[in-house]
Amino acid sequence: MPRTTGPPGVSVSSKLLAVLGCFDVHRPTLTLTEIARQVDLPVSTARRLILELTEWGGLERLPDGRYRVGMRLWEIGSSAPQQRDLRDAARPFMQDLYEATKENVQLIVLDGLEALCVEKIYGTRAVPTETNVGGRMPLHATGAGKAILAFSPRQLLVDLIDAGLARCTPYTLVEPGRLAAALKKTRETGLAYSQEEKTYGVVSVSSPILDTDKQPLGAVAIVARLGAPIDRLGPAVRTAVLSISRIIR
Amino acid sequence: MPRTTGPPGVSVSSKLLAVLGCFDVHRPTLTLTEIARQVDLPVSTARRLILELTEWGGLERLPDGRYRVGMRLWEIGSSAPQQRDLRDAARPFMQDLYEATKENVQLIVLDGLEALCVEKIYGTRAVPTETNVGGRMPLHATGAGKAILAFSPRQLLVDLIDAGLARCTPYTLVEPGRLAAALKKTRETGLAYSQEEKTYGVVSVSSPILDTDKQPLGAVAIVARLGAPIDRLGPAVRTAVLSISRIIR
């Protein structure tokens, strides 16, 4: 590879990254026009950047002309060690939790003001859920989000309330006082619940994975159909996160 | 974002991608110097590219000064749909296979001349294995690799032999004739084995997931400690991949 001599080119590489940033779990395939519009670039420039990303293996072109993230980028992303350590520690216990309950088991971390699903275990018998690995959820409307929120610095709650608590269903806790009361209870019990607060017919129970400073590294949640005995599943979730916390430390 | 007016800047963005390409599962954290050396760039240039990638969220700087892949890149990589479809279809059946056997269950795809692990299920009772999600393995020395190889166009075997069959252990099939004979048997039975051919003390049994044209989309493997009854586990693996193949079609 030639040594650099030209201008810094920050602008070109920022455009390249902006193209990559168009893709996520909710927009897994995009057309050239969609990408160009989203990054506000002429189609000719977008085409050139996409071509370079495609040659490198970061994007792939589908027969219908759409683009998707390529194997190479998936592989590089998979190496993210901050995820790996937590996932590697959590996975076997999540596995046991699934076996004991046959329900969806998710590993959630905080990212910005949202909950991000980094691992999920489910079998042929669990109810299908909306959230996949790489998917995001509102903190205040999910069991895992509330488990993380309850043990995070208070500023996170303040920022979240400032940003506005979206109403996902009529059961979502959108009044700051009710949310704060639920978080207080979670700090006492180590367990957080969502009773159809994000999705109709879906309930969850979650507990945080805490580091030695009692700060949350993430949370494990069981997500089940309304009617599942989540009160009874709470202790199982709690047991799993305590084991994970011990391994992580 | 400003409209492009300057030079194409292919060189700058290719350097940026080269920096990203330094990271993989085997090299999850790198120093500035290591990155500069690997992409053959002056440290100052590498520093600038790394800074830009860090600001974007593609890399993260650790307290000790090393760099690792950031959450944002992990998230974009997670959206790769070619992996998602296969993984989503395979996961529940891999889960059942784990439950029935309590052994490591892996989902492997072909990438270039190597086998790439894209999903893995293991519990607290399974033997620890070397290969994690995002990890690569030689095709000729693993059950999954041989399962894929057996059902791939013959040119793949030719290319692999041309590239040289590495000897991982004294049991690795490095003679083309013996490998071809094993693949012939796999085509007859739908099952491929590795008897300590990659790692001492580790055995595996695998079967390919075939599309409607009988081309392999990937393979599911059970990886177990030497002494595990992999002959008896074969039919379970075969059952799982037939179910996955049916779903995928």
C-alpha cells in the first residue's frame, strides 16, 4: 500500500463511514438511491463509495440491485471484545435459563439512551419476539431496560425523561413519577418487569449483571407471552445473572 | 454533509478500510503501532484514521491505549442479512440439538477457502472449544468443512488442494486421495466426521444444509470431546439440518 502524501481526506472517509452507517438491523438492505439520499450525496459519489466498500467486502450487491452488509464487515464486527466477554460469560447461563423455562432469553446492554440486544436464545417452542440480536428497545418500556436504568447513575434517568418517554402501549410508564417508583422497587428486589409495556401480549422479567462497583454491565431478560408465570421466573433470572456477575468479576 | 467536489480520494478511504480490516476475532485489540505496521502507513496517518474511526464509533480506545472494534461497527455487522436468514432458521433447531446432546453445536458457512463459524450454542456442561462466532477453520480438517466441501462444486476441492492441505494433527487428511474418499462417503451418507483432525482430543460430526439445487448453504456440527458417541449423534445432526433446509427453502 502506498504511503500517504495527499490531503488528509477526512471528508472522503467520513462519507464512506456515513454510507456504512446507513445499514442496521431495521434497514438491512438499501438501494443506491436510498443510500445517496440518506447521506446527502450525489448518486455518482455514493456509487463510487459503495463500489469501494463492495470490493473490500464490507457491502454486497444483491441480484435485484440492492446492497447489504457483507461477510467481511460482519466478521470484523463480531470481534468486538466488549460484547464478546459479556456474551461469552453470559451464554452458558442463558442457555441453562432457556432449558429451565423454554422461553426467550435475551442479553441486553445500554447504548446511549437505548437498550441494545446483544444475544438471544430461543428454541422451537418459545414465542416469536420482535427483538433480534442488534435490535434496539426503549429503556423505560422493557424489563431489561428498567433493570439497567435502576442501577445506572441517576443522570441517565434524567436524560431519558428529558428526551421524552415514548408511549408504546397504554401500559407504558410514561409518567416520570411512576417510572421512578418502579425503578426503586427494582433496586430493592433486583428484578424489573414489563407488563405489555412495549408490546401487547408480551411480558418480561429481567435482572441486571453488576460489576464490582455495582454498576450494570447489562441485563438478562426472559421475554414471554402474556400469561406466563413471570413472577415465578424471576428467581431463575436472578440466579443466572448472579452467576454471570461472579464469572465476569 | 457537504457535496463532494474534491478528488475521488479512493486512496484515503481504502486506507481507512485497511485499518478496519486489521481487526478480527484472533486480533481483537491492537495498538496504534501494530495497526500502522500492518497497513504499512506512517504512524501519523494511522493515528488520524483511527481517530476518525473512533469518533464515528467504529473503534474504541481502551485505557491502556489499545484499540478494539466499537459497538457501532458490531451493530452494523450484525445486520448482515445473509447471515441472519440462515442463523434465524438454524438457531431453534441448533437449540434443540444442544438440549438433546448437551454438546457444542456450531453453524458453519463457507468463506473463501475456509470454514467460518457464524453461530454457536453451548451450555455450562459442554466441553470448551477453540472456535467462537467469527472464527475460521480449515475446511479439510473439520467435520463441518468436509460436509460443505463434499457438496460444493469440485473446483473448490481443486483450489483447496492447490493451496495446500495444512497438517493440524497427525490425523489430518493431507493426502488428496484420502480426503476425496472421505468426501465421497459424506456424499453418500450426508454426514462428515473429524476424528482429532484439527485438534487433539476433539471430534466432530456434521451435515450440510442444502438449498433446492443441492448446494450447501452451510453446515451444522456437533463438536465434542474424544470418546463422545459421535456415531450415535450423527442422526440427530442430520435431522436438525433437514429441518433447517426445509425452513430455508
